[in-house]
Amino acid sequence: MSSLPTHYEQIPVTTLASGRELFIPLHRLEGRSAGPTLGLTAVVHGDEPLTNEVIRQVLMRVDPAALRGTILAVPVVNALAFESLTRHTPIDQLDLNRNFPGSPSGWLSEQIAHVLSTRFVSHLDVHVDLHTGGVFPTVDYVYLFEKSRELSLAFGSRFLFAPTQPYQGTFAVPARERGIPFFTAELGGGSFLDAHYIEHGVRGVLNVLRQLGMIDGEVIRPPQQTVVTDMAVIRPRVGGVLYPEIGLDQLGAEVPGDTLLGRVLSPYTFETLEEIRAPFERGIMILLRGGIMRVNPGDYGYMVANAATARPA
Ligand SMILES: [Zn+2]
């Protein structure tokens, strides 16, 4: 039984080889008066458990008596990936968030995506999908899509990313097909500053509810918000142990080109295998690694936005 003032149900997906039933958990928080339906999703990537706590706290803090409309919240989208603390679904090794809108006859991840598209997003007027940097990296920005401008701004992150070429197959796909506003918030990860990022996420969602008129109160935004359009994802070319050369305090800060961000060392010979440097003449740190940690070749190493393309929101 849920200890929250929500109605809890499970949307069936399939039966696993283990005999266990795979389902999508869904909390419904009904307001006393009419209004839009906001969808919230967490743990689409199984290695981003902080987002689950954001949803729990939002559902605890919103008073149904003061809510106009309905919140439909999925606290764990990919239970199998959550169980293994992996980004991808272990059974088919696919990234659920690259397989929307899914297919009822496809790989397991596609089947999960299809159930979400047809049984969850199909009920929404607005959708916010919560992410983190994963087990190791720490991140702080929100996406800015065509229909989401006011809501993305209201979330209250300092940096907004309007990609010229969005990733294909994300949760944005069923929202786009339905014609509703959608955005992704990226906050925290790496088990660094968890309390800060949980609070940031909860405040962000409450701001979205205010912006939609679903609860009363002023939207609280930081004094300066910046839109970036050019983002470099820097992936280590070799695996080993990453030694950060800039700290978590540099998240959101400007770094000059060629700044040494981190080094990959061999854990066997201790020699430096790779130096990772800032790519743009003026860059803004969007994702970084806050401690000494293992990296694989091709991991999300760092994300740096090109400050030359940055504009005030
Ligand atoms: Zn993610």
C-alpha cells in the first residue's frame, strides 16, 4: 500500500522468463478541481535513482485539496534497469530512451516503450521526464523544445539546451505525436550533492505546476538563465581511472579552451593514457566527473557548451 495520498496502480507490460510480471507503476494524484494532466517520469535510465526520490517528495508535498488537475507519476519507468543499476535494459541491452514510440512486437525495451506511449503519454497534457548524469557523472541543465519554452524556463535551471539535432527515439517522440509540451530535466548524479539536486528537482516540478496554474504561487527562477545550442559530448577514447582536474564547483562555470578537465590513467601501470581538454575557446561546464572513478571508452566523460552560442533566455 502506498503511504501517499495517491491512487496506485500497475500497468501490465509482459511476463518475464522468470515468471515474474513486468509492470509500469503509476501514481495518480487527483486534484479537487479541474485542470490539466501532468505526467512525471523517473528512472527511464536504471542508473538514475535520484529521480525516483524527486517524484516521491513531489507527491508528498502537493496537497490534493489545492491541486487543479491531475498528476500521473511513474516513479520507476524501467524496473529491470533499476534492479541492475544500468542505463540499458539488461535483457536486450537496449536504451529504452532511444526506442520510443516502441512496438508491441519488438524487443522488450520496445514493448515497454509501446506500453508507455499508448497507456501513459496518451493521457497527458504535459510531460516532464527526469534524468541525472548516471552512476558517475554529475549534470545540471534542462532541455528546451519548441512547445516547452515557458515550462523549461519555469523549471529553474540556470542552463537550457536547445539542441539543433535532438536524440532520436526518446520519450519526446510520443509527446510530439500527441502534440503536447514535453521536456527533459537533467539534474545531479554521481551520488554527489544528492540533497541539493533532489531539492532542485522538487522545486523545479513545483514551479512547473505553478506555471501551468495547477497550484498557486509564484514561479521562482534564478536571476540569470542561459540558452545554449552547441554542446560537445566528450567521451574518453580509452578506459581506466579518471582523475578530475576540475571540481564539482565548476559545474555551470566558464572554462577557457584547452583547459585540462581530467586525465585517464592506467590502473595497472599508472601511466597517463589520455588527457581530456575543454573543446571551445569559451566553454560552459554542463556535465563533469566530481571524483576519481572508473571510466570506460565511450562513456559520457564531460559535456561542455559553446559559450559563443549562448544567449540569455
Ligand atoms: Zn538518463
